[in-house]
Amino acid sequence: MDIASRTYPLGVYRLVLVCAAAIWGLGFVIGKGAIATVGATWFTAIRFLGAGIVLLIILFPHIKRHFNARVLKAGSIIGLFSFLGFWTQFLGLGMTTPSKNAFLSACYCLTVPFIWWVVARRRPATKTLIAAAVCTIGIALVSLTDGFSISLGDGVSVLSAFLYGAEIVVIGLVMRDNDVLTVTVIQQFTSGVLALALAAATQPAPTAAQVATPQFIGAMAYVCVLSAAFGAVAQNLAQAHVSPAEAGLLCSLESVFCALFSVAFFGEILTPRMALGFMLIFGSIAITQLGDKGSSEHQEAAESASGASADAANGSTPNSHQRKRNRGRIAR
């Protein structure tokens, strides 16, 4: 039995998402120079294709056993939203200030409950809505350093928040009925191919002199292996058990870790306002945990994930009745 076919306590999956957020936060700091070197679109292409190749090499026997049309469709859909969210975030970064971009794109913690409401036709719990609002205020305090105004770059950054939110919701909808690892590999290649096509059509290719430097190679190694490959596996695996709204909140800790690593390694000053923002963000996470022991939603999620994982481990495909039953659990 591999890691994807086992069920762990819910707290483990929450911790996995927090670890992924920490890796992404450091990756944003580390990858900043690489983005400046090759541009956002080429950076996106290299990031996803590099991660896809790494995962394919490691997981090839597993993927060969579980590859089918259903996982291909699921991975392609998730990959489309991954590409759009990531690309628009860095496109917005080029047209607005980093602080505004970090705040606006991280607002997917607020968009997820409402997108989930529309898709699943289930109103989010009041505590989830409160937590999302508190989390957004906290991110604003951490990230915003100058006056707020609306520009084209701000609008693109807001768009990325909706696309990231849509990605989280899509993962919540499809991942429980599919093999996590195979879908993740397809997701990476889909995002990478889309980014590569766009980069080739709109920008000149990076030169050897640009990419053959220790700084660029080291940054891309971290981004491809840890941020993209490990981060995607961790997120997809955890989201088979954690609700999309809570996953959005936990993933949004990326902005907190980004600020902390900037303070620790790049000499940025931790202001009282940032400290208050950290407290609000962590408080929002605590709000989601109130009264959730024995929650029927989490129990149903675990049962659904357990059943789908068992099917994957046995090499079987859930029949249409099982798939409808699982979708019903998600929608209730």
C-alpha cells in the first residue's frame, strides 16, 4: 500500500498543506530572480515541465498502472486552471507593486467559499465565511505597504485569485474519484505545455548565458522539485480529505511564509502591522477548527477519499453509481 492509498488523521492533511504553503512562500522569494531573468511565461513553462519530468521519472511504474482517459481529463482540467492562475499572478506582478500582487492574488482564500457555493450549491458555513474575511484582512496587513488603487495590474491580480480559487474547487471536485499521483503528473505537463506554447508565441527564448548560471539553476531546481512537484502532490493528496474552503485558507499561508522568509533572509523589517496580520491569519485558521471534531462533512470526505484510494490501489475503476455517490457527498 503506497502513501496515496492510505488514510491518515485529518490533522496530518492540514499539516501537509501548511508545509506546502511554507515551501511555496520560500519559492516565491527564491524564484524572484529567475522570473526577472527569463520572464513570467518562460518561468511558468520551465517550472511546470521540470516538475512533470521529475514526477514522471519517479512515479513511472505507478502512472503506467493507473493512466486512463478519466485521469487524463481530470489532470488536464486542473492543469488548465493551474497554468492560468500562476501565469496571471506573475503577469499582474509585472504591472503592479509586489505588495499589491501578493495581497490580491492570495485573496483566493476569500473566493474559494463563494466559487464552491456556486458549483456545489451549498452555502459555506458561517464560520468559514468569517474566517475567509479575517484571513483576507490579515493578508492585507502583511502585504500592502503603500496606498491602494485599482490599475490594470491590480485587476489581473484579482483575476488570478479567482483562477487559483477555481483550481482549488476543481481539485476538490475531481480528486477524490481519481488517482492523485497520476492526475498530478498530467496536471504539471498540461500547465507546462500551455505555458510553453504561449511563451514561444509571444517571447524570445532565453539564451544559454541567461540560464546557465548557478543562481538560475539553483532557483529552478528548488522551484521545480519542491514548489511545483512536491507542492502539487501535497496539495492534491491533502485536498482529497480537506474541504476546498479550508484548503484555500491553509494554502493562503504562503503569503505569510513569504513575508517571514523575506524578513529572515533578505533583511525586510517585521512591522507591528505585519505582526497583527500574522495574528489575524492564524486566527482565521483557528476559526475553521472550532467545533469540527466529528464533523459529518469531514467524515464523509474521508470515507469518499478512502473509497476512491482503495479503488486506485486495487487498480479498479469506480462504476457510475459509485462516482455519483461520491459526487453527492461532495455536493451535500
